[in-house]
Amino acid sequence: MDPRKGRSIVKGNRNVVRTNLSLSLREAFDMFFNAKKAEGMRESTLENDYTDNWRYFYDWMTESYPHVNNVDEVTSEHIREYVNYMSNKPKYSGIENREEVKTLSPYTVAFRLRTIRTFFNFLSSEGVITVNPIRNIKAPRFDKEDKETFSDDDLRKLLAAPDTSTYAGLRDRTLMFLLADCGLRINEALRLTTEHIDVKGRCIELPAWMNKNRKPRVVPLSADAARELLTLMNETRRYFDTDHIFVANYGDPLKADHFRKRLKEHAKNAGVDPALAHPHQFRSYFCTMFLLNGGDLFTLQRIVAHANIETTRGYAKMNDEHAREQHSQFSPLTRLGLSRVNKRR
């Protein structure tokens, strides 16, 4: 070999031998958590989704299999047994005064399993485990049911329930009005400040950090919603030194849990089913009625910032009354006029 050319290069992937680190369950999750944090995952996702869902699995493993200490000892059988446990677990079990006979919803089971899948797939890709126990675990199948949401009458009753002669009542009514008019998520609405509201342009300008998809978004406002917001903003400035629009009685930003409790009370007083009284129902109502009233899927997807059009499509459902109206108007036999012919005979 010519010495001026140096050493020859062998192209291709080199075989890297990775050793099993034998991490404990906690150590493995800490590694996973830090990696996702380094990728820029939001704190809310890390804490509310990954950490909580991991804790459910970890607590079950600790109680059911106390001898399993290391993450590489978890098997497919453990995970399948955990899925069966979740599918039969009473809702709110272990929480005082909240235990119900009803089991966890299939959506909750699938959501928790998705976190476990992400966790073990990460460990496998990093070479921490040699056998991925979740590789052959399929997500449980379940029947999809139409989600019930507010009727127009329910919404009218809810909007009429708060005592608007008080600041709290005016605030609650305005928040319900806004959620039903724009389809905002509750946390998006509660983070709003005066700088986000364009009253003249009749829109809300949400910066990227406030959106789930991390993209800036403009949400249209109806004239009625804009007036309601402007009234509340003036009242808030009158009593509190804050830029936040929705605040508690002492001037602190309103918390979602506080509003949930207030909403339950308003529903009870208005004669609306308390089971429907949670903030996300306003978003469901907005999406459902937007489509029923003739709005198109892609515009709705843009307004509510769904990452997947299939999520938006899930709201393209019709109630029985609307289906009957559409059938009577567009049935091919109606167009033929056969009923009128029969009446002449």
C-alpha cells in the first residue's frame, strides 16, 4: 500500500456490542424521563402523561411482583396481566369517597399502555434491554361509541345558571360562552391575557407555546363572544391588577379544577346532567355543532388544532333528529314524489 494514502477505510456499519445495564425500574424510568426532557418534551406531557402512567404500572408491578427489581426482568406476560388488570379495575379505586363500580374506559387503558410501549421501545433502542417485552403486545380492541355532548337546550340552561351580578358568576358565564364559541381547551382559555385578544379583529391570537402542536394559531370569535369578553376584561381591570382574563376572587389566575367544581354546581342548579358537566364538553359541543351546521372538516381542524384529521372526523356524527330531517329532504323516493301519487289513487 502506498504510505501516502494512509490506512484503508472499511465502509459499512461496525458491530457494536452493547452490554446489559441491568437498571432498576426506577433508574430506567429516570433515564427515559431525562431523554424525553432533553428532546424538548413539554413539562405537562412529562408529568401528567408519562410520569403518572408510569407510576400506575410501577405500583402494580411492586405490589404484584415484588421480586422483579430490574427492568430487564419484565416480561410480556407481566404486561398482558397488567392490561387485564386495568380493564377490570374499578374507576377511582383507592381514592376515598370516589370508588365506582364502573371500570376504566378502554380509552384510558389504551392511553396508559401507549406510555408503557413508548418506554420499553426507548429502552430497546438504547440497548438497555435485549428483549423488548412489549414488542408483540397489541393494543386492546374496543367498540367505539358516539360521545354524548350538550344539547342546545343544555347550553342555554348552563349559560343562564351563573349569577352575573357577582364577578364569579360573570366570569363563569363568559368562560362557558367562550369555550362553546371557540372550542378552546380549558387550559388554553385559562392562560389567556389581554394581549391575546383582538377585539376589533374578532379573534384570539394564541402563540406557539400555548398550543399543543407548538404552532401559532388564530381562533375566530363571534361578535357575541367578543362583547362578553370585553365586559369581563373591563370588570377584571376594575377589581384586580392583572393581565389575565379569568381570575379567582383574590386575583390569582383561575385554576381548571376550580372551574370544574363550579361547572358541576351550575349544572346541578340548571337541571343538566352532571355527568356531562366538564370543560371538554364545550369543545365537543363546538366541534359537533360546527359540522352539523355546515362547517367543513379542514376548517374545523385548523380552528381547534387537531394534529390528525381523523380526530376531527370523529365529530362528524348526527343525532337521530338531524338524520331524520336529512333523510326526509334527500331520500331518492321523496324526489320521485311517490307519496303524492299514492294519495291520488
